[in-house]
Amino acid sequence: MIKRKWTLGLAVAITGTLLFGSASHAASYTVKSGDSLWKIATAYQFTTTQLKTMNQLSSDAIYPGQILQVPGPTTYTVQNEETLWLISQKLNCSLDALIQANPQLSNPNNIWTGLQILLPAGVQSTPDAAVTQPSRYVDALFPLAKGTYSPLVNNFGEGRDWAASGSAQRSHEGVDIFAEEWTKIYSAADGQVINYGWSELGGWRLTVRTDDSTTFYYAHLAGYASGIGTGSKVTKGQLIGYVGSTGYGPVGTSGKFVPHLHFGIYQTSPAPWKAIDPYPYLRWWEANR
């Protein structure tokens, strides 16, 4: 049985969805009331650091009416005997996203060598650098299924300013994996749930102890899979929950950002807990899923 957590903020969620959906062909963006640099950056599958550099900003402060430069369409030149499907696999994006970014193609099955096509926001025209095998958790599993999420962007360590008491500068301690709400989330490794339920920062979240010195953290869930709770044991590949946009407020708050899974890794011993950059692990798991 799915334990759904009905949430607030529908209007904000719709606004975020519209912003996210329009990202493919934009080159500038007018800041609206309630926007933050992080919200805009994530809508374009960019990092706040990249957005600040693009706009020569020295801080995260923005104001309604301000015009920001945002990623415009990136082009790719079709190589000999390539199809859109082959290109999507080569550049690590979904075929549907590639088709949607090119409405000018009357027949997506009919492309030819030398043709320039547009790439979805956040997708680069050259493949990422080689994936490096991590020192631990080599056999762990990427937590979302292939084709269900947007291309990875490493936003570990970026600045964040939301706090329960108002605004406070802090460092982002995980990687955000963007996907549609209610996309299935699978446990990356065997372990035991040690934190379950609501967090004002992480919304509906899970902390899974994977060994004596490490935990995996899943946050902003829309809901949990059946049988998940404090103390429950999970196995690699087990369904544990669903992507959402919960958090940044009291119980039930939702829609303050684009739906995504926040995935973190913490070294718990020696104390205090220390956040580890999960991006290299996620890239390896993704390449070997």
C-alpha cells in the first residue's frame, strides 16, 4: 500500500512545473516574486554557481523584475548513421526530451549527417568525462530507473539559504536528481532505516544505515512504499518511496521547488556526521545500472 502524504502549495508547484517545462529554448528570464537563484537554476538543470558566473553575481540576492541570462539551446551536429535514439544514449538524455526539444523536425525518424539539432536544457553536446570507479559501494544501485529522470547535475556544496527560523546560509549536502512527482525510488544498498518521517528541511525523508560508518539519505519524498518505517530493513533495489517536492516548512508543505530526489551520503564515524559528495558514486552506479 502506498502511504501518500497530501501536500500544500499547489499553485507554487504548478508555477515550478511551467518554469521547468519552458527551459529548453529560453535565453533570458525575468525574476518573479518568490523566486530564488536556486529555484531558477534547478529549473534549468543548472547549478547556482554556474548561474551566478553567467550573470556576474557576487551573491545569491535577486529581485523581482531582474533579467537573468539563462542557458539557451545547445546544438549537436548529427554524425554518420546516427539516430535520435543513438544520440540520446550517447549524451545521456531521454529520447522523449530530445524529440520535444526539436519541434521543427516533422519526422524525428528522418535525420541526416550534418543536421544540427537542439539539445534539452542541461544536456551537453559532448559526453561527460570518463566515469571513475569509487573506492566503496561499487555494487550499489542508482536509486531511480533509467529513463525516469533528467540528466545528472552535480550541485553538491552549493549555497542554500532556507532555514526553519527564516534564512541562513548553508552548504547543499547532497545531489538533486530531477524527476516527475511519484517516480519510484529504489534503495541503493542494503541497510536499516534509522530516520523516517517529516523533516522541515527534507520533507518526507529516509536515512538508511548501510554499515557502521555510513548512511544514505533520501529526501523530499511524495510518499513511502509499503512496509517502510523506523527500524525496517531494506535490500538493494527494494522500492522505498516516491519522488516529490516536500519540505521547507511544517508537516505537509510541498511545491516550493521542482520535484526531485535529494540523495546524500554521510560518514557517521567518527562523530560528527560528515557529508560526502555522492556525485561520483551516482555517476558510477548510473553507468553500471
